[in-house]
Amino acid sequence: MQRVIAALVLTLGLTHFQGAKEEKSRVVLPDPKLLRCGSSNCSGLWLGGRQPSDVFPKQLHLDLNQNCVYGLTAFYDKSVSIHDIELAIDEHYLESKNLDFEKTRMRLWRVEPEKFAIQLSEADKKDEKREAVEAGTKYVIYIAFGGRTACDTP
């Protein structure tokens, strides 16, 4: 039921904020404050303010333990530049970036103060066959330290 409500909120929000692409687009990230949130007061889906030219994810998957979100994955259309997504993450978490992944297909941030990690990747043909996601789709995974068990700790 919670996934249906989240999908509905996301769909309505995306419809409302679609606008003409005259301005420089900005990639909008999910708000990591959703991690470990276990109450109905968790209403803020997006990190930062909103503008008509913003680029929102086309899909958002939530990982839940009972009523607590411990992970989320934001899927961005293949037309969205992975570099733009990386810059959007760096804008908030540059000091947490793991530079060991600079020359790989994946980028990783470990946000110690807030106890979560971010992974940025791009789906390839293998992912397309395995996961039913179109090659070129970019995805950003947020996961609370401890994964599913993160919800067990206040």
C-alpha cells in the first residue's frame, strides 16, 4: 500500500513540475532524509527547491522494512547525462565522494555523518536483460548503513 501511495505522489509531483526546457536543467535528487523515516510525516521527496526546468527521476523505488524506508533508488531517463547527476550529488556530498571509483562505471559516496551511502551507475545491455531496465538509464541508489536492519536502530 505504501509503495502505491509513493508512486501516486511521485506521478502527481512529476506532472506538476514538468515545464518548458528553456532554462538550464538541474538534476533533482531524492531527499536522503527519507532513509530510516518510519512515520507519515515523511513527506519531502526532493532535495532542494524546485524550478520548472528541473529534471526529476522517471521512477523511484523504495526499500521498506515494515513502515521504515532503508533504501531508495532513483531512475533517470537515458537522455539525462550521468555527469549532470554526478554534479548534482557532488553539490551536496562532494566531501563524501570515494575517489577510488573515479575511473569506473560506478561512482560512490559514503556520507558518514548521516550514515548512508550513494551509488551512481548507468544500466548497460546486461542490466537491460537482467533487470528489465533500458540500457542507458542512470540510477542513483541511497542505502542506510546496515541496510534493512538500519530501521531497527533509532
